[in-house]
Amino acid sequence: MPRCGKRDDEGTHRTATCCHYGYGHRRLFAPDGGRRGANPRCNKATAASIFSPNIDARGGRIVKLLEEGALVAFNSAVDAVECAISLQEELARDQEELPSGERIVLRIGINLADVVIEGDDLLGDGVYVAARLEASAEPGGICIADAVHRQLGGKCRTAFLDGGEISLKNIARPVHVWHSGIRQ
């Protein structure tokens, strides 16, 4: 499996990490494929038709599938943001005819930082910050760290609003954040 991230002289890896979470939809990602009263196509079919192609097209790698989301690594912050925007847009289009209670609504957090690669897993503060940014995103939105925003440099098709510095749970220093205007 190809590694994402750039190795520097000290053996660390600079990687754009993206955490996404299916807001309030634990049942849609259930091991039974969502058959417990939810729309069964929201699990494997959505992953096959929307998630995987978008991630693959931008050189991303799914590092870890979580109960309701995923940790994804990208070589480029721009690719991570473009993937997040595409995921939000395609999910909204794909599900516009579903009742709101059956839709997958993502919150996405993106950070750019050094991480430790251990086997096929990513570890370190960079991953923890991405997870906390995801929790700070609005349902249907994207929250990015300032380091990611600086990398965009006008290369992004969506405007991000300055969220200022915020404190994140279990993170020692405040983080300057930006929020997308995307909402579902």
C-alpha cells in the first residue's frame, strides 16, 4: 500500500489528515449494512460510489475505518480539501430525495501536520487535531486548520470563513480554524 506524506530528514511524515464522521447516523454504518430500519444503500453502496472514487482520484488512502467515519491521508492539503468538498456535494446530490433522517451527513476536519506511521496506522497530535476539527465542523460542513488554509492559496473552489482561534479538547494549544460554507 503506498504511503501518503513526505519524509523529511528526521524520518517524520508531513501528511494532510482528514477525519470524517457520519453525523448522527450510527445505524447507517452498522455492521449489518444498515438493515435495522435504515436505508441499506447508505453503507457499502455509498462507499463504493462516492467515498472510494473521490478519495482515490485525489491520491488519498483510507487509513482506518471507524464505526461512523474514517481517517484518510493525503499527500496534499489541496487534494484533501477538494476531496472533502466533492464528498459533501455528491452526498447532497445523491441523497436529495431521501428523508432527512436517512441521509448521511458528514462533518469533516482536515489538518496538515507531522504524523507517525506505524504499520498501516497514523498516530500523533496531527491526527488528534484532525479529529477535533471534525467535531468542530457543522453537520454538512468542513473545518480546516490554518496550516491547511495557507496551502490552498486560491486553489480552492469554495470559500472558507475565518473561525479564529479555538480550544480543542485535549489539545494544549489553541488552533486557528476556517469553516466551509457548505451545508446540507
